[in-house]
Amino acid sequence: MITLYQTPTAWGTPNLSPFCIKLESYLRMTGQTYQVQPADLRKAPKGKVPYVDVDGRLMGDSQFIIEYLKQKYGDPLDSKLTAEQVAIGHSVRRMLEESTYWNIVYTRWVDEAGWRAYVPVLETMLPVVVGNVMLPVLRRKMFKTLHAQGMGRHNFEEVQKLGKDDITAVATIMGNKPFLLDETPTSFDATVYAFLVGIIAFPVDSDFKQHTLSQGNLVEYCARFKSRFFANWKPSGSRAA
């Protein structure tokens, strides 16, 4: 049994964090037996979610976890990919995780409408007695993180433009294929689905969200992926392979 530790579900999706959705997607795509438990960041090996317990071994970082699972259980998704396909998938994954991710963070933490929608989810993760005090502190800390990373130095319109360009790139690479690289899904699709659904499901309208929804192939892709891998999804509990 693999125990997946992650943050709460949100907006009808498996998690508020795209990295948690990514890892749970991979587990479902490979038919692994797993259970979900609330994360305790004090116990997280890298101080972030998701993290897992695999046979008593705690591991952090979604990609390192996936690489470990490939080594331990085999690689049914990627073993037949060409070197070029792996390079394309790697580039898309890194763009989403290192660029688009910060567009999502900005939308949730900096934009006032986004922040109002995000607060109710954050409040479920904090003790009631400290929530009112901690949330402003956490928000100021995230402002500093975004400024240091670079995304926080842009205005909202500029951030939206950068995010839209990323989404256009994903839509162009996918084209008419059922999945990112071919007729069958690969581990890279776990990341693509996670980030797309995180953008689409967020309950605040924006040019970034509308641009994503305007990419018909990506909307159809999300529906296809959900139907194939999350049709039996429930907010909590375990799922057997």
C-alpha cells in the first residue's frame, strides 16, 4: 500500500495543488493501490506536498516519487517513448511546473478576486483560532516569494499574458492527438491534466482561464482524461488497483 499525503480537495478536483493531482493521476494511470491521508508539513521530507509512504519509506517531490515508482514497479507508461518524445514531454512538464505554476499562484494569492475564492480552502487547513492571524502572514510571505521568483514583479495583465502563452504552447504541441505525445497516455499527461484542471476549475473568471477554455482540444483532453482515470474518484478514502 502506498500512502499519499496531500492537501484538501477543492472545486470538484482531487486537490488544490496541481502537484498532488499530478501524483495521484500517475498512481491511477499505473494502477497502483494507494490511500490518501491529510498532509502534515512537519513530517514532509522536503517540507512540501505531496509526499508518500512507500513500504515505510517517506519520500517528497512529485517527480522524484514518480521516478522511484518507475524503478520499483516498472515503467508501463513511458518505456516505449522515443528520445524525442521524452524531450518534448520533459520540456512541457518543466514549463508547466516552473512557469505556469507561478501564474496559478499569482491568480490565487495576489489577485483580490482570486484570493477571496482561495481563502475558504486555506481556512480548512488551519486551526480556527489562528486562521485570521496566519492567513495575512502567509499571504505576505507568498508575495515575497513571488517577487523573488520574478512573477510578482509583473502586473496582472502581464501575468495573464505569460500564462496564456504557456497554454497556447501546450495546445499546439498536443494538436489533434488524444494525449500529449501519442494515442496513449504517458507520465507527462499526469502533469498536463493536473495543471489544466487546476486552471479550469478555479472559481474565478480571468483571461487566463477563458483562454484555456477556448482551446477545444485541451478541454476535450481534460474530459477524456477524467473519464478514463477519475471516473470513480471520491474525495477521500482508498482506491484499489
